[in-house]
Amino acid sequence: MRSTNYLNRTVEVLRQLETYGYQVAYYILQNEDRAMVATKIVLLAVAQEDRLHNMPVSVQRDLMKNKIIKQSMLLKYEVLSAL
């Protein structure tokens, strides 16, 4: 079982990545609601990464960027497919 300290550090990292992820998602999607959805999905996925809080900030941001781009493109494709 993970300690409270581990969870607190993970939450802190996620808070730092949240705005960055949203900005990238919004740039791709040009829609606030879809950007929020993409960001939530990716934050939940990133939270599952072992030792997230021990990674250098640049690695955390790269991980977030790669996952948010993929998720945003998936959402954009779903929207375009529905048209």
C-alpha cells in the first residue's frame, strides 16, 4: 500500500502538470470542454506511472506532452468522425 507521503507528492506533480496539459490540449482541440476531458484522462493515466514524483521535471513534462497529444488527437478524430 502506498504511503500518504507518496500520494501527496504525486498529487503535487499532477497539479503542476495540469495547466501545461490543458494548454497543449486546447491548442490542438480549440475547445475548452474537450481540452478539459483530454486533460483529465491523461492526468489519471500519468498518475499510474511508478515514481512519477522522482522523475526530473523535464521528463514529467515530456510524458505529459506525449500522452496529451495522443489523447487530444483521439478526441479530435472522434469529433471529425461523427460529422
